[in-house]
Amino acid sequence: MQRPSPQEQQQLLEEIGPLPLEGPAWPTRVKWLAWLVLALVVFRLVQTAASPAGEAVATAVKISVLACVLGLGVLARTMHTSVTRITENGIEQSWLGRKEITWNDISFVKFVPLIASKRLICFTSRGRPVTFQAGSRELEIAFARIALVYKRR
């Protein structure tokens, strides 16, 4: 596979606009849906815990369910604060850890326009894909342009 030439790369960065281009990784509706689902889960757990059926549950199960709910809370918080950034060096996204890839590491990309979020899957020469989410219209457009330049040749 052939990577874009330096001229094509420079033209892409100019088309994307002033860099760094930064925006939320997840659309607002998806972030609030995650919080709503978490609130509903917590509400039902409290209801169940207050009932006679909740008293009959083993302590190990209670601890396991609580750990799962805390994990969902961490994911909802991370989705709410996660940011995707396109720079002259590459693409990066804050998540539980930091995801980043340089332009030189990208061999080809796939733009996946899902209902919940638009994703850019970047494949490296080592074959390890890195996925980035776009939560704003500007990032979605930039992802589509990147996909056109980095398509399989």
C-alpha cells in the first residue's frame, strides 16, 4: 500500500482547516443517553435493594453489581469528557488512556458513519487499528476527508 505523498498530506491538512481541530469525541445525545441509562440502572438497583428480594441477594453478588455500576459511571464520565484532536502530527483522543497515532504510522483508514457516532479506524503498518470517535460536525467532515486521502491504493 502506498501512503499519500507529502504534497497530498499538506493539502489534506490545509483542507481540514486551522489546526489543531478539536471537538468532543461523542455526540451530545450519546453522552446524555449514557447518563440516562446509568441513572435508570441505579434507580432500579435501589428499588431492588429496598425490597425483600434485595435482602436475599448474597453479599458477593451485591459487591459485583456495585463494581459494574461504578464501571458504567467511569465510562459515562469518560465519554462526557473525551476530546478528539487533529494536529499537524496526527490524531489523538483522550479516553481511559490516551489514544494517538501519527500521520506517518497510518497505512490506510476506514470512515465508519454509525448512528451513535462517526468513527475513523486507522490501520498502522503493524496492523494494529486505532479507532477515533467524532462528536462534532467539523470532526466528521475532517474524518471523511482523511479517509479519502488515505484510502487503499
